[in-house]
Amino acid sequence: MLSLAHKGLDFEERPLPFTVIPTVEDGFSRTVPILRDGDQLVSDSFEIALYLDEAYPERPSLFSGDGGKAMARFVESWSQTVLHPAITRIAVLDIHNMLDEQDRLYFRDSRTKALGRPLEDVVANRQAEIAAFPALLAPIRRMLSFQPFIGGTSPLFADYIVFGALQWARITTGADLFSENDPVRDWFEGCLDLHDARGRSVTAA
Amino acid sequence: MLSLAHKGLDFEERPLPFTVIPTVEDGFSRTVPILRDGDQLVSDSFEIALYLDEAYPERPSLFSGDGGKAMARFVESWSQTVLHPAITRIAVLDIHNMLDEQDRLYFRDSRTKALGRPLEDVVANRQAEIAAFPALLAPIRRMLSFQPFIGGTSPLFADYIVFGALQWARITTGADLFSENDPVRDWFEGCLDLHDARGRSVTAA
């Protein structure tokens, strides 16, 4: 969504219940996001960002060069291997509890299998995970002492990757995941304000 | 050193004992590396890489665009806040023990102050730190499932940053910091072979 706004493209957004995703676009993808652009279908947010930069090269880049494209994959990998598992250990039961009944059944079953234990066990150390979370943001915190965004002087897709993980945490759990006077919080708030403050209007649902 | 080789520049390398650094180039920098290029003096490996790309734009780029320049700072920040502290908790006493007497005194004093406790306490959980280290490399491991280098299809300065941290560990401690059949080990070995296998000839001296 921020990638589309970054490119200045008009779009319509359709939030999907988990159990509806496989029925959309003839079962094109088991996961969201899915982008339909004319007759093009693309799934996965990184693939979508790559597609948008290729399809609309005259609009602001999401990567700003080949090096940025390559290193955004490292940023994504950091977010996926460090932030996502920690957020899961904090939020997985909150997410479950905000779903409707059909999605709840699907979510509990698929996540219990994926995580290898009951959701209640996954969040057993929730308070300790919340307390430990700000330390995980140390790489962003140090980077912010050099520049205002992961993308440098202005945000790129790499910022939206990390923002997306923290936004996911924000809308599913009430936990404060920043430290006191945390520059990462200021960066996150700045991201919420980007592109007509689109991020602020996103709620659990 | 790999940055200079990457740019295809001739250079002479002068390893410096800790206690000699402040006397070099009229006390230009308290830390290494220091680059002298004609009448230019630059310290700090990131600053040196930026300088080289600006001074020699016709040679292979170390960043490959503005996005790469910005995101390399995130890679550096990850290395500095995650890998360096862990390597310190594994290697600080090994480093101390390989120094000559004058450097030992300086090193023990400065590191004890910086770390807030005796070096022997810092490495008290050395075996557990070694066992936990491969998990810290998860972002690199996942990234390698998409591309062979942090820089993409070929290495950039971002690769040399992470390589440098692991090379520092390699030459100071005998510990194996990779998991079994670790793609990160293969990437590291590939980096050792870059630019006429310069990395392989580096020893504790």
C-alpha cells in the first residue's frame, strides 16, 4: 500500500479475511498482498515493489539503484527473521482473538502447525518478549544517528518493510515496543504520517 | 582493504599496534583504518568507502547507487550492534592474549572501561555465545536464498562490512561461528577468495 502511494499510483484496497484469500483471483496466491494492475497479477510485497519500479520507471523509485534493490532483500530478511518471530511471540493470540469465527479456526490450526505448539504456549512469555523487543531495534536506532530513513534522506521500500512489521504489531497488540525517547519511535511516527498519513487510518479492522 | 581492491587501486598496507595509532599522521585518528591517498586523509571504513566511490567514480562502485549507499548504513549498523558485541563476548580475551605487552596494558584498560567489567567476566559465557552465534546470522542466511551477495549478484561494500566482522572473529579466535552446512559459511569462504584471496592471507600477525 505504501509502495503504491510512493509511486503516486491510484489504487483500491480490499482487505481479505484469511479464509477468503485462496478464492480470490482464481486462487492466484495463498498469501496477501496480491496486486492486480490491468492484466498483471503479482503477489508478495517485495515482488510487487520490484514490479512497480519496473512497470513505472518514470515515477519515484522504491529502491534507488541496483545496490538498494539488493540490500532491501537484506532488510527484508532481517525483518522476517528477527522482528516477525518476536512479534508473533507477542501478538499471535491477539490476532487470533480479533478474527471472526471461521478465520479463527483456520488461523489457530495453521499457526499451531507452523509454530509447533499451542498459541497460548507461544505467547507464554509475552511480557518478557515485549521488554526485550526494543533491543532488537538497535540496528535501526544506530542507523538513525546517520540518516532519517533506511532509504537515506527520504523513505524507500526498505523503510516500508520494517514499518510494515511494526504496523502489524501496532494494530494487533496494544504493547509499546519502543524504548523511552526512542528515535525508532520518531521514525515510525514519521512513517505513519507519510503519503497523507495512510498508515494512521489502518486499524485492526 | 577489500574496498581498495574492489576499486582496483594499488595500495600499501601497514598494520598498526593499538598504541601506535595515535602517533600516526600527526594523530589524525584514534582508530583504524586510516587511508592516505595523496594529500587526502580519511578514517573509518565507511567514510573511506564513500571517499573512494566519489574520488574514483569510473571504477567499480562500492554501493551501486544512492539506495545502496543508504542501506549499507543499515548493514553496518546491524553488524555493529549485533555481530560486534557477540564477537567481543567470544574473542576479547583471545585478542588481549595475542598482543604484545604494551598493547595488552592499553587494551585491557580501555576495554575494561568500555565494557564495564573485567575481560575475564566478559567472556565468562564464551561457549554459550559461540553456540548462540549462528542464530544471529539468520538475516544473511535468508538473504542468501535469494542472491549470492548482500550486494546482489556480486559483492559490494555491504558484504565487506559483514565479512570484516567475521574475519576479525576468524583471526582472533578458533571458534566455529557457523552452523553445519551453513550457506553463510559458503558466502564467507567466497569472500575470503575475492580479489586474489586477499582475505586468506590475513592472520593474527
